Amino acid sequence: MAAQEVLGQTARLASSSALLQVLFRVVTFALNAFTLRYLSRELIGVVNVRLTLLYSTIVFLAREAFRRACLSGSTKRNWTKTINLLWLTVPLGVFWSVFLGLVWLHLLEVPAPSVVPHYQAGVVAFGLSAIIELLGEPCWVLAQAHLFVRLKVVAESLSVVSKCILTVTLVILYPQWGLYIFALAQLLYATVLVMCYVTYFVMFLGSPEATKKSFPVARVKALLPNFVEDETFVNWKEARLTWSFFKQSFLKQILTEGERYVMTFLNVLNFGDQGVYDIVNNLGSLVARFIFLPIEESFYVFFAKVLERGKAVKDQKQDDVAMAANVLELLLKLVLLIGLTITVFGYAYSQLALDIYGGSMLSSGTGPDLLRCYSLYVLFLAVNGVTECFAFALMCKEEVDRYNFVMLALSFIFLCISYFLTHWHGSIGFILANCFNMGIRIAHSIHYIYDYFKESTYRPLTGLLPSPFLVLVYIISGVITGFSEVFFCCDKGWMARLLHIGVGALCFAATVVTMFCTETKLIHFVRSQ
């Protein structure tokens, strides 16, 4: 597949994934606002922090390393061995479900049944849903490797919508069911997701369309584990790479969900405060996750396909190097400008957003300061996603192993800083610790990118340098919207709030116009791809 074609399909995959993330986050956003009126903050805290952490930890540890290893390189490979390797995620998922389920049931603080009923059933259901989801892993990797954009959109949309319909119905009709509601909804989500992928491949494999595309898997039976006579069960090169990524994924999970682990294992916040923190966190990450995560996932596939892992830049095809460098530079510029926009305007509109969303329960206390800090954290997330995506796509096994030691030290430092900052500044300490964590990871990835391209004429890191005139417009916009918040928000009535929104809209429009005038290369890239 030509590099230009891969870029086009990757861009479409990123766009579709971004739309999916919009759907997921908007639905979660609306669902939290709805359930706040029917359920307690404590119940929301247990579901959104503790049980969701259990589920995400199981699926991450069981499949993340396999996904990264099996999506590296060309689609022309022995798919029988790759599928065999992917099926190992299921027993691994069962192990983590049982082990972590016992930890969640017997070693962690159990919420009072009068406040959060049916906690044990919730733990079992969320662990089981993780195992069900892992059953569809071979289909997911096949679809992702061959850029089946529409399948991912339909499957994940249907599963999210099904989960939300069931949750809303049960919350209205049977609010006393407590965690049974979310347990059943999570099981439905995993089942619908897997069934969508399985149904598609049952219909696709052996069809004229599959034959026309020369799809490497011909029969449905080939999606199951297969022993080939006189051959190894798995590709040992992929297996060794998976092991390297597995050691790294364990550490990355701690860094990604660090604040939830601190909350869960060290009890620095009660269940009610955890619920408020999670609601604010969901609101703060609404834009960050639906834009940055799809870009990271999709362009990881692009860089891994266009450039060969472990090879120096001078040994790669120079046309592919030129394209990869250009795409990396423009991606860095794109996410940097999005992050700066959120940071600048998020500061002055955090209190208003929380007041509209959850009333005084969220807009009073530490809520606004928490969201302001999160707006800054979004900028770190933006840059880290792209730089780390490129580094992980190109690192050889030895470099991945070396990075594991960096992640190990960083994990320990991060957890310590989270604990002390939380005691010093409450839940805001989590955001500050995350900013520190992301800053170190960005520095490491930038160093890798600089070393990778230093023997070539390409300098993609210039994407991190916005136009000076645009920076000036950001500064002026931040000052104007800051004064607007002082004078118009948020206890002076709706007319003052509308004036505050109007001031922000004018400043945002001026910023966008400046972008179009100063970043013409980026605008052309976004329009064309």
C-alpha cells in the first residue's frame, strides 16, 4: 500500500475515531448530568472511578501490548500466527480479572451497602465484561490493520447507545438497584461490541468483496486458534515485541490512571469527592480525548506502516521519510494550537461551564480551579500524544526495553508526587502531578525525535513553534476573557453571562482568523486530509 494511500486512510480513520470519541464523551457528559438528579455522588464515584478503573486495568494489561506489537509493520504477514498470539489475550484477561477482582473485593475499602448497594455484583460484572470484550480482539486488530473505518464507527456507536439506553431506563424505573444498573449496562456494552465485529467478519470473509481485496483471512474458522504442522504456534518476533510492550504497558497504565489508583488504594478522597472529581475530569477531558486519542491511535498505525521499526533514518525510503517528517510536523502544530486554545479559553470559562452543567455543587469550592488546571493539562496531553505515538511506532525492542526503565522511575515519582500534592492541595494535586508526568514523557519523546532526524535535513519539531503573532493574539485573548470573567461571571445574572460568552466568542473568532492567516500550511493539510 502506497504511503500516500495509507495517509489518506489514516486521516479518515482519525476523523471517524474523533467523531466516535465525541459521541462517547457527549453521552457520558449527558449521562452524568442526568444520573446526578437520580443517584448519589457516592454511587457515581464508585462506578466512574473504582469499577471503571478495574475494567480499564484488565483490558489494558491484557491487550495493549498485543495491539501495539500486532499493528506494527506491514499487513503482509502470517496472520494465522498473529491471530494465535492475539487469542492469548483471553487467558491473560481471565487471570487479571480473577486477581484484580479479589483485590477489589477483599483488600480495598468496601462502600457501605446503604449508600452503594450490590458492590460485589458490580465487581464481578465489570471483570466479566472485560473478558467478553477480549473475545473480539482478533477481529478488532484485523479491522484496525486494514483500516476498516466504518466497522469501528458502527460497532462502537451501537454498543455505546445500547449501554446508555439501558442505563437511563433502569435509572428511571429502578434507581434502588444501585450497581446492578451499571453492571448490566457494562455487560450489554461488551456483548454488543463483540457481536458487531464477529457478525461483520462472518458476513465479509469468503465474500466477493474480500476476494477482490485479497483479504489475508479466507474463512471464519481462521479467526480461531489454529495449529500448523511443523510450524511454531506464534511468531516469536511478535511475541518478544509483545513482551517488551507488556512491561511498558503495565507502567503506562499506572501513569495514565495514576490519580485513580491513588484515590482507590490510598483513600485520599471519599467516594463523594471522587464522584465530583470524576465529573469535572470528564468535562475537562471532553475535547482532549475525542481529538487527541484518535489522532494518536490512527497515526501510530500510519508511522508504523510508512517507516520501518528499528531502522535509522538514512536506511529508510527517503520519500517515506519526507512524508513522515512533514506529517509529524503538521500534527504537532495541529495539536499544539488546539491545546493552546483550550488552555487560554478554558481558564476564563471553567466556572461558567460547571455552573451551567451541575449548578453550585460543582461551580463552588475547588471545582473551577480543578477545571482550570485541567485546561493546562490538556496542552501537555496534546503534545505528548503525538510525540509518544511517533516514538513508539519507531522504537526497536532494545529501545522499548530501555524506555521501560524510564517509565518505572517515572511511575514511582508520579505516585509519590500525587500522594503529597493531594494532601497539600486536594484533588488539584492530581492534575499538577499529571502535568509533571506528561512534561517528563514529552521531553523523552522529543529527545528521541531529535536524535532520529538529526542525520537528515528534516526538522519536524519546528511544529512546536507557533507564529509569534498568533501567540500575541492568544495572550491578548486570555487577558480580555480573564477581565470579562471578573466583571460578568457568574453571580450577576444570565445577561452578564451572555455578555461573557459573547466576549469569548469574539476573541475565539479573532484567534481562528489569525490561525488561517499565519498557519497556511497546516490549514491546507487539514483540508486535504
